[in-house]
Amino acid sequence: MDLMKGTIKVAALLVLLLPQWGQASGGAALPVQEWGFKGIFGKFDEAALKRGAKVAVGVCMNCHSLKYIKFDQMRAFGLPEAEIEAMAKDSGRSRKDRMLSVMDAVSAKETYGIEPPDLSLMTKARKGYEDYAYGILTGYLTDQESADIKKAMEDGKLSETERMEVAHVLHMDPRHEDKLKEAITKLEGGGNFNKYFPGHFLAMPQPMQDGAVEYGDGTKASLEQLSRDVVTFLAWAAEPTAEQRKGMGIGVMIYLVVFTAMLYAVKRRIWAKVH
């Protein structure tokens, strides 16, 4: 009976792991999100932008910069002057300055071994766009997942079932036992594992958890909400004039349709006299 239960458990895990194996070491499939600002008629949620700005300044800018954006530009989505002034002051800058990291490039490289990338165009520069940024922020191991891996490795060996379970948590192919052990070794050495990052390990430790920033509008600051809000802000930062561009495009299309209809009407009137 125990053997049968073990076999069923392994088989169930195999079914769960099949989609992950297709991703190999490139990271799991990104979590697809609905973004209201996407599409020709999409618009940014101003409340989300304000919350996202708070996360970006309070968390992301400890290491990263948004060098193509000035603090003052955040007035565009209704952020009060006083808040902009306070955010800039907390970063050691004025509201007319660019949104540069509080950590200089040299210190960042000494700390992480690599200079943190600028985030101004991050949502346009990576495959997966906004979903990629959201996936990275939410793709670190949870406390429970870390505890499960630690428990499985207590005796230094992995049973068949434990190997399947650990592979499921790490989104890795259990048939590649050497790579699995290598990943566990990196984890034990303090490596930063991320389910959605290509290769799984990255220099950046988990930047935030639930409650990392306190929202003033009563929104619950869960990791998922914090991530959605800051990604929304980063999408705006990548193209602050996106809504104006879309509006102009729609206006031009309407004009062309009307103009074409007028030309057609004039053409029919002229040729009607000829015939």
C-alpha cells in the first residue's frame, strides 16, 4: 500500500512538472497579467501610478535609477507637489532632478558584483515586457518553499519523492539530478533563486515582501499588489506620453476616415456630371 501511494505521488508530481521541463533552465513560463494600460484604448490607473511611484522611490531606487525621468514629471498623473518634494528629499535630491539611485555605481558593484540596471526602459527592454518585471518581483522562493527544501535536504540525500518535490518548487527537470544538486548547493550558499529568471539565479536579493511600503489609500500592500503597482509605474516611466500618443493616433485615424469619405463623395459628384 505504501509503495502504491508513493508511486501515485511521484506520478502526480511528474504531471505537474511536465510544463516546467519545457522551460529547461530558461525559467518558468511568466505569469500573464491583465494590464489596463495596454492596447490602443488603454489608460493608466492614476491611483496605481501613485502607489507604484511610492514603491519605486522607497524600494527600487535604493539600488536602481530611472535616469530618463525627473521627479517633477510625476505631476502628470496627479501626484501632489508636497509628495514629490518629500520623495526627492528622501533621495537626497530636488524635484527638478532626475530619479537617480541613492547608491552610486561603484558601491552597487562592490555590494552585488554588478551594477544594477537602469529601470527607465525595463518594461520595454525585456522579453515578456511588464509580465517579465512582475514575474521577477514575485518569483523568489516563499518562506514555506525554502523550509520545504531545507527539510528535504536534512539528511543530505534526496529520495525519489523528495527529488520530485524539490524539482517542482525550483521549476527544474528532476531527471537532471546534477543540475538540481547544483541549484541546492547555490541556495545553501545564499544564492538568490528566482523561478522566472533565465538560469534561475541572479545577483539581486528579494527586493520586497508583503508590507514593504505602507499605502495611504488603504490598499493592502501584498507582494503581488506592490509588484503590480510598481510595474505599472515603470510602464509609465518607459513612455510618459503613451496616452497622448494613443490619443493623437486615434484622432489621426478618425481624420483620415472622414477625409477619405469626403474625397469619395466629391469624386462621385464630379463624375456624376461627366456621365
